[in-house]
Amino acid sequence: MKIDEFVMERWQSEWEHAVDYNISESGVKSLTLEELLSPEELVRLAKTNLGYIQTDGTQELKETICAHYTEAAPENILVTSGSAEANFLLMWSLIEPGDEVIFMLPNFMQIHGLMKSFGGKVKTFFLKEDLDWNPDLDELKTLVTKNTKLIVVTNPNNPTGGQLSEESRQAILELSRWADAWLVSDEVYQGAEYDGIITPSFWGSYKKAIVTNGLSKAYGLPGLRVGWMVAPPDIASTTWSYKDYTTITISALSDRLARIALSPEKRNSILERTRQIIRANFSILESWMDKQEGLFQCTPPRAGAIAFPRYNLDINATELAHRIREEKGVLIQPGDQFEVDYHIRFGLGEDAKFFITALDLVGEVLAELKA
Ligand SMILES: Cc1ncc(COP(=O)(O)O)c(C=O)c1O
């Protein structure tokens, strides 16, 4: 089977460790084990048995995850290696060649690439900047038919940091019900909201809603590779059997650490740290953009360690990103990798000082281009 290159992921894989300043990440600066655990917890962790664990996730972790959803039980949960594996297993098990599937843009393009590879006929709709990164609902209506098998959204969204309004959520639910389609919502940025109000999950709003999530973004724990799906029991169990062919299970250490990270007190302090980082860095970005004399327009993000401003220069985003990387050793994420050119995705998860230095270097390239 041929696959399309996953351009954004390739970009990061190739360059993120080869630059001095990586401000292309979409999650907050990752935590160390010492920051996550108390000394006593660290000692207890050393006793973890490094065997295989229950391959769909330990009962304890599934119960911990369930507590964050209304009316979810352990049989609704499949624990996966990152939310990326949950997305993969869903597409692999749900899509048959010729299926009509609908995908939101701009977006993290994993599911888009998978849908195409598994033979789906992909229709796309765009979030609109002038609608605060919400879809044009009339346009969306024209795409959905009685043959639509699957509608996929990412909420909160990557790369825009936008959140679906209640009106958009209800319209998407209504369309899914009308078409009797699966509604898959990637919610991996949930928990990183600026206003501290957790983005409502699609789980529980519709019998064919499936959500994916994980610890990589709002929790700053991407190296644990912990994700999950919440799905009707038959989907959770079918995808579990598909997982027998992929990673079998997550590691015992990750399962244990995930339970700790998701415990109420720890989770609150992790998410508070996340909010502080993104609020501080977005305000740095705003002041920096103000100094660029009208070069940028930015709809403020509502969630996620990302902002997605438009720039007014006649240079393609990938070309601009290469130039910034080659000349200044700074990695940014070009908007055309998300199908929206003339935009840059800035990662807002790093230390403030690091971020300011990186932005100043980006500013030097922009000044040359303007001159
Ligand atoms: C929307 C979205 N989903 C899934 C992922 C994959 O994350 P992970 O597998 O680390 O949970 C990413 C990573 O950037 C993402 O942006």
C-alpha cells in the first residue's frame, strides 16, 4: 500500500533536533520525571514490574480516564500509544475503499493521509478565520450526504488553536445524526484552554461519537506515548484486536505514570502550569507581532500551545520556514503543511526567554524580506 508523505511530521522528524531554536512544537514544554513525581512517588515507581500489562490498558488507568467523561465505562476505553495510534486504529478499522469521509481543514494531517491510504473518498471543509476559526455551516451541509460514513474534526483545533462554537458543535452533531455517520473528534488539545474552561467533549452527545485524546499536548508528557479512545464498546473491542498487530500495549511505566498524571490533584497542577505557559508566551508573541508593523494578523487562539497568524509577505510559507531555519537555526511550522499558505504556526510551549530569542531571529529574516 502506498502512503502520502506526512509532510508536517517529516519536517519535524528531520529538523527538530537539528536546529538551535525549535518553536514548531504544538504541546507545552515537556515535564521531567522529577517534576511530575514527588520523591516518594519516584521511589515507588522504581518497584514497577516491567512486564507486559493488560494490553488495552490496566483497569486502573481505564477507570482513571473514565472519570473525565460523562457516562463512560472501562469497556468504552482503549489505551493506545499516543493519540496517534488511536487515530490510526480507528481509520484502519472503519474505512473501506470507496467510503465517503469528511475532514476538517486546516488540521494535523495524520487522519487525512490515513483516510486516503485506506481508500476513502475524502471531502474537506475549511475553518474560516473570519468566523473565529469555525466552519461555514452552510458549506458543510452541502458536503454531507446519506452516504457519508465518517466525519472527522479536531477540537480544539491544530494549527489554529480555535474551538468549535456551540452552534458549530450542534450543527456537526445534527449532520452526523442525519447521515448516521461516525463522528470522530480528536480532542488531544483539550485541557490547554486559555480561559481554564475545559472544551466540551463530543463523547456522550451522540451514539456514534468517538473521541481520541492523550497526554502529549495539554499535559506536556509526549514521551510517555499515552493516548486513548473513548468509543462504543464494539468499536473499542474491535480496535483492540487491530492493536494486536501494531504496538500490542503501552509500557507498564507509562500506564503507571499516566494514572498519576490524571489523578485530580496532579492533573490540576499540570494544567495550571500549561495555562501559565501559553498565556505568557501568547502575550510575548502579540507584542512581537505588534512590532512587525502590520506584517501579521492573528485570531487569538482559545486553546493549545499554538498560534496561527497570517503574514503579509509574498513568500510561500515552506520557503519562508526553510529560510528561517537555514539562516537562523529556528524551526517554525509553515501553514501550507496544514493546507493554509501565508500562515505560520508558532509553538507557545517553550521557556519565555528561549521564545523571545527565537522570535527576534525570525524578525531579522522578516526585516530582510521587507527591505
Ligand atoms: C490533532 C493531533 N492529534 C494527534 C496528534 C498525535 O499526538 P500523540 O500521538 O503524541 O498523542 C497530534 C500531534 O501533534 C495532533 O496535533
